[in-house]
Amino acid sequence: MAIEAGNETGGHRRIRLGMVGGGQGAFIGAVHRIAARIDDQFELVAGALASDPARARASAKELGIADNRAYGSFEEMAKAEAARADGIEAVSIVTPNHMHGPVAKAFLEAGIHVICDKPLTTTVAEAEELVALAKRTGRVFVVTHNYTGYPMVRQARAMIANGDLGEIRLVQAEYLQDWLTERLEVSGQKQAAWRTDPARSGAGGCIGDIGTHAYNLACFVTGLELDELLAQLSTFVEGRRLDDDVQILLKWKGGARGMLWASQVAVGNENGLTLRVYGSKGGLEWAQENPNRLWFTPYGRPRQLLTRGGAGALGEASRVTRIPSGHPEGYLEGFATIYAEAARAIRAAGAGERPDPAVIFPTVEDGLAGVKFIDAAVRSSASKGAWVRMT
């Protein structure tokens, strides 16, 4: 059993963490808070948890944040925390998409490390600005594409890098849900309302919410870079302003081909994120709803089941495995891996060092790639399915 992802304070104090967004009625904020605490690396000490100052302070009180560190706006929080001797060292951004850019910019300029939910921003220009700012300030910038934290995803990445699949030929990614099959956004459901609102979600609906996860996972595992795509973004629910189904053909640099399907109206699916990769020597298949298993098929030989913590587990998977094989690890633990990797990078930065090369997390550059993917897909679909080159 490996426990490298956890119990790593080793005499270190916890990293002081702030949060923007994630207050009363939010979903993902609670997930981030749990993930940040699983490996005991962070302590939430400050927050601007809602756009309404009264609700922000009420949310902070519920979480035990001191009154003098419960802020009514992110601007106030960035300025005040940067001035404190015991100010936050990192901020977790869990707002609707349109606020990611302004919040991240404010905290980078205040000298604070950033952990930001996806997509990075709603426009390519804003994402490029953040990349430049992160580079200029030297702050750690983590984008929480949490599925890259699963041990068997790390296993798949390592196997491909080791050449177990040979030359990669086909990459198929899916992320299927059904929760927006009806027009839930008019019912007052908060999560549906902002995700289907172009002003808050950006130009993409399903493509930005879950399509980016499928795309990032494919890139992370294969190491491939996308060259061109041909997209069809559809809106099946009458009155909805953004896409709820996405079907894309992919051309990867180096010659590999693939497809990506993301849908939030695929009835009978909950969180069906699946990745299949096929090369000249073998194939891999992984499904998020059964994340402790990875299927590997060497060409001409029987299909093999590899399990988290089981026989055949590589070091890249073992270092982010917390409990013995047969005990399921899932969504929260995978998310926690991203926070654990962020902690390693933040501690290294504090010591003026680079983190160990084994430390892997989605970076601000990966976030930019995701925004470019959304932009290219929207442009391709608007042009009636023209091939669009990634820029």
C-alpha cells in the first residue's frame, strides 16, 4: 500500500487557503473544501463566498471562518489578505465561469497562488492574459481537471509513455449525462441556471461544462496535441440558449484520429466519462464510474484487467493511491490528488525550488488549451461543420 498522496505534512504547517465562490447553494465549493482537507495539507481561513456580501458573510460563518476574514468581495479579499502577515498563500476559485478570469488576475497580482476550477476563462484572450500573468508573477496556477488525479488514469498515462500501446492511432472520449434532459434552468435550480446562461457560462454550454473534461483527459493520458477538429454543437431542449450535446471529430498532431461525444441529454447516463485509446501494439479503456479498473489489451493476447493498488500497478499510480486495493477510491480522492499535487508545488515554490518531476497537475497552459478547444468547437459548429485548426 502507498500513501504518498496523504499524511505529508511532515512537520509542515498547513497551507493557508482562501476561497472565492462556493457559498450557500453551491455544489463544487464543498467538493473543493473536502478535497483540500483529505490529505491535511490546507486550512481554509478566508473567503469571499458569494457575490452578495450578506450571503458571503453568512456562508463564511457556517464554515467557521473568522468574521474579519469573511469578505464581501474578492477585490477586498485579495487586497486585505496580501497585506496580512498571516495572509492566505493560495486561493481556490469556484465561481461561475465568467468570474474565473477577473478573480484569478486579482490574486495573481496580489502574489497569491491560484487553484481554479475549469474552464480557465470564457475567452481565449482572457486565458492568454492569465498565462502571461502567471509566468510574470511566478505563482503556481492549478486548474482542477480533477479526473487527472485518479490512480488508474496516471497508470494509463505512464503505460502510453512507456510505449505499451505502440504508436497511438485512435483516441475516443465520451462524457455523458442526462440531468439537463428537461429545461431545468427555468425551475430556479442554481447549477442549471448559470450553466445554460451565455453571460455566465461563456459561448459553450455542454462543451464547456463537461466536454472540456473529456478533452483534457484525452490530452493528459495520451500526451497528444490536437491539430484540427470538426464539431457539431446541438441544442435539443427548446428555449435553451447553449448547446446540450456535442459531437466532434478530432485530428491529432502526428496522425492519430478520434472522436469526442459529450451530452447532458443522454437519458440513462449519470457521469459517463470514458476514454479509449488504441495503438499499434494494444488498447486501453477506462471509465470514470468504475475508476479503480483499467482494461489493457495487448494485440493478439487476452484482455487484462489492471486494478488500483493491484498486481501490475506502476509507480505513477501507486504514489497517488491512499488505501489498499479492493477498497474503492473515487471522485473525492481523485480531486484531492490535484490539491495534494498543488500543495507540493506551492511548498517547493516557497522554498525557491521546482517541485519533484513526479508532481503532475493541470496547469494554466492546460487551461488555455481547454479554452481554445471550446472556441474552436464553437467556431466549427457555427460554420456548419468546417474543420478548424487549433490556434
